[in-house]
Amino acid sequence: MENEKVYQMKFAKIYELLVNKAVRKDRTKEEVDEIIRWLTGYKQEELDQMAVSKIGYGEFFQNAPELNENRKKIKGVICGVRVKEIEEPLMQEIRYLDKLVDELAKGKRMEKILRA
């Protein structure tokens, strides 16, 4: 039930929160966009459209053009849970993004964040 609430949240609101988190830590919206594009395969124009649309967070990930294969290399803890141990596939995708933006906010270099 809790997952459903997250899936129904508007992507535009979550996106705003992710960008604000990065900017507060002296990072940029462009870096957040790069992370999202890397993870999901969306083009910048598509991302810009969704950032002002009513699309739900779950739907945003379900419709992702091409989830990056290297996302499986993302490890660590987010919200007290190991990313690899999240059993719900859609929630795991959401937490991957949370983890990447956390890494950005903590000052990691983009090459490391994007598992290059």
C-alpha cells in the first residue's frame, strides 16, 4: 500500500525535490537531468515535458525508454534499506534514482555516479 502512494505521486513534484536537493548542495539541475537520462533513457525534451506534466512517478519509470544496464551496479543504503535487497522491481528503480541523487548531493563526481 505504501508503494502505491509513491507510485501515484506526481513526477513533477518529485523532480522538483530532487533538483532542490542537488542545488542546496551546490550541484546543478543539469547534473540531475543527466543522471535521470542515464538511468531511464529519456531524452532531455521528454524529461522537460514530464517535469511539467501530471504523469505519476510509477508511470514515469514504467514508460522509461531504456533502463540502463549499469544501474544494477548501484549499491548502498537508501532510506535504511539496501538497494539490492528491494524486492519490488518498480520501487527498486525509484530507489536507484534516489541513491544517485544522494551521491550527487554528497559531492561524488559524475563519472562515479554514472558508473563509468
